[in-house]
Amino acid sequence: MAAPMLAGCNSAALPRRLQRGPLKPLDRSLAGRLQPAEPLVGKPPIYISHSSSDSILPVRTTRESLVPDLSNANYDVTYEEFDGDHEVPAGISESALDWFLGVSPAP
């Protein structure tokens, strides 16, 4: 099974990266900079969070394009939207870590 992937506010490059095939573990932090491992196996579950008032990357891009595109490509996507600007609050970081570790599902 492919390793889980966390994507934050900088997830705009994710769709381009996924066109090259499933991600390998290091790609979680280096998305778009590494070539996919051969052979390509599986699709990682993906956690994406985005702030509702992001002044850098509008949430609409993630909510209306990125998440549906990934879901339509049969990726298991967990999406969490929160109040705030271009940031990752402690509660979202905790939720993402819990999701990654399988401690509890993200809300």
C-alpha cells in the first residue's frame, strides 16, 4: 500500500504531481520535486486542510477543484476546512497527525 500523504495550504502543485503516478513516501514533503518510484503501485490516502480566508491561495481552488479531482481519480481524500488565513493552526496540525497515525478520523 502507498504511504499516506499530508497536503497543506501549498497543495496547488499536487494535481500536477499526481499525474506522474502514485507518490512514494518521501513525496509527502517534496511533492513535485521527485520522480515516481518504479513500479507505480497503489494510491495513497490524502489529508488536505485549507483555511477559509486564505489570502495566498483561495480556498475555492482546493474545495471546488483539487479535492473533487482527487476523489474522482479514486484517491481516498480527507478534507478539513478551517477558519483563518494562510496558516496551519495547532488544532489542524493535531488533527492531521491523528489522521496520519490512525488515532482517530479527521472531522
